[in-house]
Amino acid sequence: MQVVTERIRWAAPDDERSLLSWAADRASAVSRHLAPVVAVGRSTDGRLLVDVDRPSGTAVCAALDTLGTPTTGVAVTLTVPLLQLAVAERSGALQLGTAGLDDVLVDDAGAVLLCDRPPGAAAVQVDDLAGGCPADDPAAPTHVGLPAGAGSSQLDGAHVLLLAARVVWERTDGRDPVRPTVDAALAAALEGDVDAVRTALSVVSGAAAPRPVRWDPPPSDLLVGIPTARPVVDPARTGSAIVLDALRDLVERGVPLGAGRRVPLRRALVGAAVAIGTATSLVFALG
């Protein structure tokens, strides 16, 4: 099976300095959490072109719908990279363009990614230009342009990163004792300067130990090839190992509840204890 990564081609306006500066900065600031520049060139009419690979992933809001209620550790894993990028941008160490919440993705491995739009650039189709980047790969996908849903509600890149972090924490358990402190820090960062963002990063980093994001991404219509084969069960695995894996899944991801929803194990145990206590009281009351 092959996952097709979308290639976006950005064309500079008459004043190409903004796109050139963004491309140079992105090429020197390689990050696991940013869409990479894969080619820079000019069309035959002299326009500056920059090709960016938009990694496959799920928009953060849709990913959270699939995850259900993330644990505090999962929220730390998802939001610390976002806040680190926001600190770098606010401090001048990184140049970001504009983006929307749909441009903050969670990939199949559970890592967050920002696919920002270069300042002043326009996404174009290959056929719109009389040429292309000299580094074009003949084996690359022929679709070049903005994916559906991307590019809407364009905001400052750092602001979108902070909004995405707040969205993630809003999905956590509101009774968690760290929530008020984290919520206040993120609210201050949205309206504050780089020091406020650094404070938010410190608060979030100390909220809990990071935990891996274990999830089943929704099926992608960009998957081509042979359907996914059934998982092969290792006959050497013992029954106790299988039980331990199941228990670990319940602790880390929660109890399955309907299609694509999970309830944190702590909440499920509290609900079960309340239900058992209520039933016991009714039995004794009815005698």
C-alpha cells in the first residue's frame, strides 16, 4: 500500500522577496513538524516556484474526534511541538506563513504537522505555467495545488499553532487539576508576546509526562494499491502477553464506546463503581 503525499506548488507574485525568504528559512530549519520544501525553481516566464510536500494526515479537530478524550500525557505530546514552533516564530528564529486549523495535521504516527502558506504566494496548477521546477520528479503525483479544505480562515502561523494547542486541551478531561493553569497560560499566550508563549510551553511541558498517541486514523481516500491485509498473529506470543497488550491499550487509549470513540479508563471505572453502588443500595432497600 502506498500513501500519496500531496505536492503543493507556490508561485511568487511580482515581488518575490517574501516567498524567497520563506523558502530559504524553511530549507535551513528542517523540522519533523513542518511541511518540507522539496524543489525551488523558475517557470519559463521567470516566476519563482517553490514545491512543498504536504504530508498525509488528519486535521487536528477530526483527529481529536477519533481519539475521543485525550489523556493529559497525550495532550502534552500533541501540543509541546506546536508551542515550540510558536516560540521559535515569535522570537524570530523561524519564519511562518499563514494557516488555518485544517492545516494543523496529525499523521498516522501521532505527530503534529503544520502546513503553512508562504506569505504573498499563490498555489498554482502545473498547467497554469509554461514550465516548472527543474527538480520535478516524473514519479511524483500529478496533482499540484491546495488540498480541499486547506487555505480557509488564514491566520498568522503562530496564532494558529496556539489555537490548535488550546483546541487539544479543551478536549481533555475538564476535571483534571492541571486544566485551569494550562487554560490560563494558553489564553495569555494567544494575546501575549514571546515570553507569554514560553510560559505556556513551560506550563504544558510540566503538566504531565508525554504519552504516545495511539490511534486508528480514519481511512484516507489517498490510499492506493492492495487493501490492508489482516494482521498476522505471532503464534509464539503467549496468552499473558496478549492480555497485557489489551490492558495497555485500555490504559493508554481508554475504553471503546461506539464507532471511533473512547472513554478514559478512570472515568469508566468511576461510572462502573457508581452503577454498582447504586444497584447494591437498591437491592438492600427493596430487601
